[in-house]
Amino acid sequence: MLIKDVVSLENEAESIVMQAHAEAEQLERTAEEEIASYRGKLTEQAHQRIAEFQKNAEEAYGNALAEAEGELQAVLSALDRIPHDNLRKKVELIVSRCKNL
């Protein structure tokens, strides 16, 4: 009877250990799935932030470019309004002074 009780206890202990191993493996799989899910979410968030930054940078660049083009057109327009004779006289005056240096 004592041997049967010991064997029975050993079998019960082995069953408990096997169940504990199975639970541990399930916990490990669950943890790995959660980690993968979290990594996926973080990756998606990073991609969204990068896309938002790129959009904002392109918008800022476009605005700066439009502003610079506007300034260039204003300067070119101002130059076009200056009579060519006046420009030629100013250029000749500058060249003359440079020659006399």
C-alpha cells in the first residue's frame, strides 16, 4: 500500500510538473505574441510620425519656395521697370570707376 501511495504521489507530481511546463510554454507564446503586437504598433506609430514629419517638411519647403519665387519675381519685375538707358549709364559709371582704381 505504501508503494502504491508513493507511486501515485510521483505520478501526481509528474502530472503537476507537466501541467506547469505546458502553462509556462503557453505563457511564453502569449508573451511573444504580445511583444510582436507591441512592436507592430510601435512600428506603425513610427511610420505615421515619419510620414507626418515628411508631409510637414514638404509643406514648409513648398511655402518657402513659393515665397522665394515671389520675391524673385518682384525683384525681376522691378528690374524690368528700370529704363534700359538708366541701367546702361549706371553700368558704364561702375566700369569707369573700376578702371580708375
